[in-house]
Amino acid sequence: MAQRKVNVPEAGQWPDKLAVPALAAGAALTTAGFLMAFLFAAPVNGAALDAPELVGGVMVSHQQLLSQKIFYFHMPVAIVSFIALAFGAYYGVRFLTTREQRFDTCSRVAMEIALLFVVFTMITGDLWTRFEWGVWWTWEPRLTTYLILMLIVIAYFVMRNAVDDPERRATYASVISVIALVDVPICFMITRLIPSSVHPVITREGGMAPDMAATVVVIMLGMMLVGYGLYRLRFREARLAERVQALKEQMED
Amino acid sequence: MNPILTDIYSTVIPSAPFIIAAYAIVWVVLLVYVVMVVRGLKKTEAQMALLEEAIAKKSRD
């Protein structure tokens, strides 16, 4: 095993300075996207009407589905959860190859951000499911694979709290982070692999109109910036805590 | 109200609580998480400052 050059963990690297601007930009973009979702993106059509009706100068021939507006937050948070899981696994692999504690911290923080966004995805999705399908839960392939993903991420933190030895804990955690990433493409592709799946698929529904796509892009960028800002902020806190601990031990010696 | 207009907007009002809840939960949880992390960060930074001071004092003695 390679000898560590420094015993006291480093903290406060330059990317930490990006945390607050990234969070502010993310908040601004998601707010702009939220407004676009309700004021700019056209409502999605539901069931056909018996007869068309002129509303505000536009001929309306279908019910207007307001519940679809949940999609503008639901899809971006799901994508950010996948990105965070990819980073969690990447740093997990970096830890397994280098045994540097810094990578374990990176992986842990990325998994924490992933859990946050996984929970957001589940909540927003469930609220839509409750209204549109009339149930809080159904064993539909996308929901089931995403539930498995959430359980793997929860298991990651349960395991971290259960193992005392830092080296073993980091090794097991890295392996679980990779297992979680394996579920990501399954989750993503399941609606294509099982065509009977009732979960809406954009490509199957005829793609997105330009106003919808623009709104999704704005919120997606905003959520990515929020995710990155949170990651840097939390990483700084975690590294500083490790540094404090190391300095305390150094003083005791 | 015109029955066709009633039909057009029949899902709008019933779905509103679910939409409001979805957006509000995301915003509130994000806000709470940011507040928790910032508070933790400030606490750790304060501990760090105290420790650095103690180490400097120890090295002077």
C-alpha cells in the first residue's frame, strides 16, 4: 500500500469557492424554469373533448393536464441523481485503486447528494402517480428498478454506519457505490426494454415540443448547478471535519 | 359554466395540491439541507480556528 504523503487531510481547495456561485446560479435557473413551466410551456393534452372550444384565441380540443407540470422538476432531479451516482462510483473506483481517503470522502458526499435527488425523484414521481394513476405505489418496472436503486443507496449509508474500521468501511462502500451505478442504466432503459411499461416515455409520446424542451434544459442546468454547489459545500465540511479530527489526534500525540 | 370548459379544466383544480406539494417539498428540503450544511460548515470552521490557535500556542511554548 502506498505511504500517505500527508497525515492531515487537505481542505479548502479552489473549487470550494464555486459552491456559493453555483448554488446561486442553480437557484436562479430553477426558479426561472419553474416560472417557464407554468407561464411559457404549453399545457399537455389529455383526453379528447366532445367538441372543441375557443379559449383565449386558441382552439382547444383536449383536456388540459396540469399534473404534467411535475415532470419539469421530476426528470431533471432524476438525471442529477444518476450523475451523482456516477460520480459516487467513479470516486469509489478511485479509492479502490489508490486507497486515498480523500476519494472515499468524495464518493460518500456524491452518494449523499445522490440520495437527496433520488428522494426528490421518488416524491415528485409518487405525487404524479397518485393523481394520474390513483395509487401511491405500483410495481411498474421503472418504479421498481428505481426503488431498488434507492434501497441500494440507503444500504450504502447503513453499511457505513455499521462498519467501524475506516479502511474496510471505505472498501465496502466503494463496492456498493459501483453496484448502485450498475442499476442506473437498467433504470434508465427499463421502459424501452419492457414496452408494456406504463411509465411515460418522452420518445414514445412523440418527443418534446420546443417550449417544453427549453424549460427542461433550463431546470436541468439549474439542478445540475444546485447538485454541484451542494457537493462542494458538503465536501468542504466533510474534509474540514476530517482535518479537525486529524489535528486533534496530532495534538494528543 | 360552459360544460366543455368544465371538461377542459376538469383535472386542473384536483391536481393542484399534488403539483404544489411536489415543488414545495423539493424547495423546502433543498433549503433545509443547505441550512444544515452551512451550519455544520461554520461549526467546523470555528473548531478549526480554535485548533490552529491551540497548535500555534503549543508550538510557541
